Amino acid sequence: MQLRKVCNHPDLFVDRPITTSFRMKKSVAAGFEFTERSVRRLLHPEEHMGSVSLGFLNLIPTEHERISSTQAERVAQLSSHRALTDMREVQRTRAQAASMYLDPATVASSIAYLESAARWDRFEELQHCVYLNALRRQQRPIYGKNVVDLVTVDAHKHPCRPRPKVPHKIMAWFENDSTFVRGMIPTLDERADSFKTKIEKFSCVTPAVVTRDLEQFMLGRRGVEAFIDEDLKLSAPVRWAPFLPKEAPSDPWHEARMRLSIQFPDRRLLQYDCGKLQALDKLLRRLQAGGHRALIFTQMTKVLDILEQFLNIHGHKYLRLDGATKVEQRQIMTDRFNNDSRILCFILSTRSGGLGINLTGADTVIFYDQDWNPAMDKQCQDRCHRIGQTRDVHIYRLVSEHTIEVNILRKASQKQMLDDVVIQEGEFTTDYFNRLSVREVLEENVDLTSEGVSAADAALDRVLGGPDSSGNNEGRNVGRALEQAEDREDVAAARVAEREIQADDADFTEKPIGPASGASTTRQGTPSVKSMLDGNMLDGVDSVEPDDDAEVNAWGDKIGNIDQHMLGVMGEQLKGTKLELPKDKKKKGKKKGKDTRKR
């Protein structure tokens, strides 16, 4: 059953789930953020390139754009580079003149050494000041603040008229603003509409866990403030601002945020997950274009639910009938389907679809899955192919390749072939025996090699692979064809059964049977029996005609046939038994009076 579910649809095992995120108030990493940074700082060695200040070395060209070109030239003119250089040279001369000899035994030598060290420290400070002054004199912008301010347009300020501070005049100020400026800066809604497709399609993966402090943890406090729009903070209308809308400002990220928090499976995946539904879609389109109507049979109720979703997606009109449908509703649904040509298909379960339902309005039968019993499928076909049908009925079977359904279809075809050969052609039905009376059964000259018996024997020979009476190879060809359709185990079992049948025939005929002899095995028929039909049932049983080739026992008596012996025993047991003929239903009288027949 599980293998058959796989062939029908994968949703019979597990449906596509609705994915949601687990929300946490505080992220797990926020608890040990400071500890992690401290440990990383202590364990990781310092990189020398990371400690170099490129701005101090004037290696960042755009770092000095905050100053104007005029200001940079003025700083260069007012620089005291010459005075600092003179002071450095004077200090160098004084430091060189001082004594650097240190005699710890005398106080004067120690004082002279300390004074010389102080002079050299002062010289190094002046040397560093000269270096810093030279770096600052070399700081020059690329464009300058004056050029950047000249080409910058402030969106919140009118170039000629400043933005009013009174709230009720702000709307008039916006309305009287230049249309060219408004066109250059689109609103939030206009920009959201232009990126609507990207916003909707970008959010395709739902995260497993989300937290509320994730933005602050990833971007920091300043990063969060940079991404917050001041206009979106107004969650409710302000009393002193009547121009503001009464509803909250629109959020263009709302749909993307919802897609990230919860994800529903695409309904079109219902068809693309199953090859049968893809083939059924093409078939229904072709049937609808040709004006045909179909009956879809399945054995599983859950498959009916899937078929309902499939038909609703494509907009096909349909009716459903299963075991839960009430009896009074079935006839109403049947009449509606037969009279309304707008209904394309009728989906039914195999078991409930065979309870006397006449659906001649359809001319196509589709079996979504296969049944081991071909009689059930034939009964479902009869719902459409019965009296009142004026069109040709077409049968379609949806079979998944390289699956168990191939074996089910093969076994069902073999059973159908066996039924056609043995039951239909052999006429082994109740109608055949109803046509025979007791007199015909017990008639003296019963020809056991009649046309009906010969046809039945030939049919059994074709199915079991035995020889036929005509001596041709038709039976063998049929047997070989069946062996090709059967499995290996079934072929081996059939051959073993055939050898057992030949061995049993050899026991009865007591003649060697072999492929080299060239003689075909003859079926042992029942010898003709002479019986008398009097007031008693088989007063005596005549002997079977003598056989010239009969064998004799040790006493010289002929050994009779087992059938002759059994008929003799039954004749002795039935002596004196009256014969009661069965009533003939065709000659039954319609009189309601007392029965005057003699018993």
C-alpha cells in the first residue's frame, strides 16, 4: 500500500508544511558579546597593518573634504614653520653644549647630566612639533567644502523660501513647491511600487529563529539610528497636525517581513510534485477542447481530496461521490451530471462508483490508480458504457513507469485473459448449465466430445500450456506468450505443474510419455454410460463396452476402468430411490388454487 501511495502523490505521506520562525525576545549571542570581544582581543595577535593610521599619513584622499580650499590655503599662509625650525636649531645647540659625563661621586656632575638630558628631551619635542606642523600644512581637499555645498540640494528646504515652522503652513509649503524638485525625489510609496517585484520575490527563505535585538546587535546603536526614518515614527495622528492622514504611514517592507516570518507552500507545487497530475492536466485540456466529459476513478479517499484541489486550481467544474455521500444525494448528483454539460468531470471512488449509478453523460473513463481485481475496473467502466450511451467510450489508465503499478496492471491483464479464455469462451457460466435439463444430463448417447466440451478443453490447453486435439502448435505458442508476460517464479511454477499433470496422465494411461515419442497426450474422457429413466433412479447400470486392449489380473479377470467401478457403486446405492424432477420455472402455472398434481 505504501508503494502505491508513492505512485499516486507524495502528499499522501507528508504534506508540504507551513514554515514559521521561532521568535526570541533576546538573542543568545547578546549575553556573551562583551566577553567574546575581550577574549578575541587577548588571544588574537595584533596586526601591524591594522594599527597604522592612514589618515595621519595623509593617505586617505577624501578625508579632508570637510574643509574648503580657501581655508586650506589660509592655513598654509599662517603656518609658523620658520619659527619652530629656528627654535629647534637653538635647542639643538644648547643640548650639544651640555656635558653628558656622569660622575656619581660628585653632586655637580649629576646635576650637569640631568640638565643635559632635559635639553635633549626639549629638542625632541620641538622636532615632533615641526613634523606635525608640516603634515597639517600638507592637508588639502580634492573638491573642498565650498564646491560640495554649491552642488548639494537640500530636499527639506526650499532654495528660495525656508520651510515654515508653523504646522498648518507646512502642507501649503509642500503644495507650492517646485514640481521639478518633487519629481527628482520620489516618495516612499512610489519607490516601493517600483521595487515591488524585487521586494516580494527576494524574501524566499524563512529563517529558523528571529530575535528582536538582532538589528542592534549586528549594526550597533548608531547603525540602527541611521536606518530609522523620522516619518515612520508617527504611528498615530497628531492633534495639532490636521494635514496628516488618520491611518498609520505605509510600510513598504510589511509584505517582505511577513514572508520572512511565515511561508505558505505554493499551490502549483501540487501538480508538479506528481507526474500523474501533469499527464492528467494535459488530458483534461484535450478532452475539454474536444467536448468530452470524463469519469475519474480512484481507490483512495485522500486522492479524491488531492484531485479536488487540482481541479480547483485549474478552474474545472466537477462533482464528487464517495462512500460518505448520502444515498438520496447520489441520484441528484447523477441527474445533474447527465443534464449539465458544463461539468467536465466526475470524481468517484472505485468502491462507491459501482452501486447502480448511470453516468451516460460522460464518454471517457480515467483510472487514476490500478486494482488487482479487473472485475472492479470493469464494473466502473459499466457506469459509463451502458444503455443510453450514444458515443464511443474511451478508457485511460494512469500508470507510473518502473513501479509496482506496472506489475498490478500485468497481473490484472493476466486475470482478464484467463477469464476471457476459460469463462467466456469455455462457456463455464451459470447460463450454460441452466440450459441443460436432467434428461440431457443423463441421456444415453451423451457425446463427451461435443463442440462445447472441445472448446473448453482447447481453452484449458491454451491457458495451461497443454497440447490441443488438432495436434498443431497453437497451444504451445500461447503458453510461450504467457511465459514471457509472467514472472520467473510463475513460469517455473507453471512448468512444475505441467510436469505433474503429465505424470498423472502417465499413471492413468500406463503408457510412457516423452518428448521423443512424438505422441501427444490424450485427455481421459468419461466413457458413455447407458442409463434407464423409469420411475426409479438408475435401477441398474449397464456395463461399459469391452475394450480389446484391457489388461487382466492374476486370476485372469479383466481389469475394468475406475469410472466403471464408481458408476457401479453409485448404481447399487441409488437402487430403489425415487426420482424427483426439479420444477420447470418456464412452465410454472399462474393459478392460485390448490395444486392437484400427483406426487
